[in-house]
Amino acid sequence: MTGGSINLVMALTLGVLYSVGFYLILQRSLMRIVIGTVIVGHGANLFLQLAGGPPGRPPIINGVPVEEMTDPLPQAMALTAIVITFALSTFLLALAYRSSVLLGHDEVRDDVEDRRIRRLQQRLSEDEDDDSETDDQQEAVR
């Protein structure tokens, strides 16, 4: 990488990491969600390291010229992302374990309340369609 630009291989690697991670997060199995979260976390870390640019000298004042210093912010953000990914994956693993103990599987089920709201919305949209058809028929008679 020269001049702060990102090369094609790293861009494709980031794209693959993010797409595979988000695909796994959208699955119903909690283990796949955990793996997807970890993969997205790795993609975020790689992105932050690439955003930091090429390696430089340590950012010590009066030690090196400012132009040669490396930016410490992406490294600090990558460390923060590692901690967040670890905490989230630990929490999701605990949920998956608890789900397998209580239910015998780790599949995420639909919420009963979500189904009720979806059926209500479908009924309301069907009623609106019926009302609009009745209005159209009445206008055609006039």
C-alpha cells in the first residue's frame, strides 16, 4: 500500500469478510450468529488497520518529524473493537448455551407478538383494498 490507498486484494478481502459475516448473522442458528459476529469483528479490525495507513515511526514528540509519525487512533480503535467483539461473542455464546439447555436446540424462533402484529397488518391492508374496490365500483356506477 502506497500513498494511503487500499489495494484491490484487501478491498476484496474486506468485502468477503463483511458479506459472509452478515450472511451468517441473518441465519436462525445462534452458533452461526456468533460466528458471523466474530467474522464481522475481524473485518472491522482489518478495516481499521488498513485505514491507519502504512507503518510509520512511533508518535513521540520531538523524536521524529510529524510527517513520519504513524496515527495511533486506528490502533486504539482496533483494540476497542477486539474487546467489544469478544464481549458480544461471549454473551451470544452464553445465550446459545442457555437455549440449547432449555430448548434442546439453538434456533431463534419468531416472536408470537410479531406474528400477531403481522396478521393484524395484513387484515387492515385487506380491508383497505376491499374499501378501495367498493369506492371504485360506486364511482363506476355514477
